[in-house]
Amino acid sequence: MASLSEAGQARVRARSNIALVKYWGKADRKLNTPAVGSISVTLNDLWTDTEARFDPALETDRLLLNGVERADQLDRVSRCLDLVRELAGTDIRAKVTSENNFPTAAGLASSASGFAALVGAATAALGLTCAPRELSILARRGSGSAARSVFGGFVEMHKGTAADGSDSFAEPLADAATWPLKVLVAITARTEKAVGSGPGMSRSAETSPYYAAWVASHPPDLETARRAIAACDFELLAEVSESSCLKMHAAAMSTRPPLVYWNGATVDCLNCVRELRAGGLPAFFTIDAGPQLKAICLPGHEGRLKSALAGIPGVSDVLVTELGPGLERLE
Ligand code: DP6
């Protein structure tokens, strides 16, 4: 453990991830345990770099996100830092400086890479040696999807059953090189979403008549996705992923008041991917709580898919990435 009279500093990169079998709903709000497990892929080229600098001279934590002081996000960050401080036995405050290389909070899972990078940087800055599973549990307290960004490649988040959340963590299923899929992100809006995932899913649990069916029908999807990844069965992964995505959005849309995260271009992108697949191009879509469409394809097909998506009115950019690694310490 670091000498706590000294300032400690560390920088960590965490990558964004995209769930193929989605997380939507919480079991315990305080512990932030999910009501369902999830399976994701970690994206190589979409990341958050975070520096945590603990400084005895600071009276409060500070958060700079993409160069802007974000008092509105500070509470959530401080609560996560408190967990790390408790582990380290200190109450020194920290300045957190975070940069995303992609649009923040437009359904591109910035909280996933953000909280994974935060716990990675804060634990390292305080000299704690945490096993990846412990980091995943800490990251989950910040944001459920962040638990998955601790790891690279294909990742499964277990919902767990323990009352203290100790078995609610992510772990790797297969590394990025095992099945080198490509992921495309069609950007259809760059504004922050109106209702974030956390409040959105809580509202779905309270008001959607489809929420119970969403939770009850989830375990076979996880099982199918696991089987598809183990066998590198693209058709099977495509079918289960699109189904999980549409079930999640059915629960969201049937929430009161409704949560419609899509815009017109999102729907046009969805139809484009389906038509290309019907024509033989191995691709499928998924959409998180935002208007961006993510398309996953086998390597070699990303060029054609990118030009098709880029040609859709309302699509301002299409990012292409391969799968990437988990947390990385930066100098
Ligand atoms: C639609 O992880 O952002 O992206 O735990 O409240 O921070 P909190 O929610 P968050 O929810 C992500 C929801 C999703 C699906 C997914 O990533 O599995």
C-alpha cells in the first residue's frame, strides 16, 4: 500500500464494450447488481484514458472530462472513489482527469470504459493490488457495464446471487484473437441522451408489462451466446444478439413514459444490416440505450458494410474497430 501521506498517481486506459446479450434492469440499486447476466465484446479503438491523482491538499474530489469540469457527474465518481479509499484505508481526495476518444453519453457506453478506467487508475494510484475480479466488482458499483470493460475480447457478466454482490462480476469467455470479429459504429447523433441507462432500466422494471418476460427469457440467450462464441458460430450469435437487443428495446419502449432511444437513421441502419445479411453478408446489429447502431461482421466484410451504412442519410460517421484488450496501465 502507498504511503498515504504522499500523493499517488496512475493513468489507465479502459475500452468501451458492446453487449450482445444485454443488461437491462437491476437486482439491487445500492450494490448495482444486475437483474440479468450479459455478454459483451470489448472494442479496441474506443477508449477512456483516466488519470487519478490523490492529493492531500485537495478538499474535495474533482472530475475533468474531456477538459471540462463536470460537477454534475462528480457524485457518482466520488462514490466509486470512496469504495477504493475504504479498501486503501485513506480519505485523501483525488483529481480525476478523463478523456474519451468517442462521443460521450450518446449510447456509446462511455460509463463502461469510464468507470473501468476510474477504478483501475484509483486502485493503482493508491498502491492497491487488486485481482481483475475485484476490479470488476468495483467497476460494477460505478456502472454495471463497466464490470465487463475490465476484460478484453468476449466477456460474460454474472448477475450473481450473493446478498453482498460478491459473485456479481465479469470474466473473460474468449480473447480477442480467438474470433477476430469487426465492429462498426454508425453515429447518428452526437448529443447526450435524455434518459440515461440506469434511470431508464429502473423505470422499465417499475412500469413495463414486458419487463418480467424480459428477465424470464434471458438465461437461454446467455446459454446460446456462450455456445455460439465457443463454436465461432456467426449465424447463431447473430440471431441471439439481435433478439436480445430487440427484446431490451421492447421493454424500454413499453416503459411509461416510453423510452425510445432510436431515431430514423437508427431504423434505416437496422434495415440495411438485415438486408445485407439476407444477401449473404455476414453481419448483425445491436443498439444500446442511444441512437447509434453497432454492426458486427466477420473480417473482410467491414469495407462493404461501412460504405452501405455511411450512405444512409443521418449517419454522420462510421467507426470501424476490432476487438480489444482489457484494462491497460499507461505511463
Ligand atoms: C443498454 O451500465 O450504463 O448499454 O449500471 O446504471 O450504469 P448502470 O447502467 P449501464 O447500462 C448499460 C445498458 C446497455 C446494455 C448493456 O451494456 O448491457
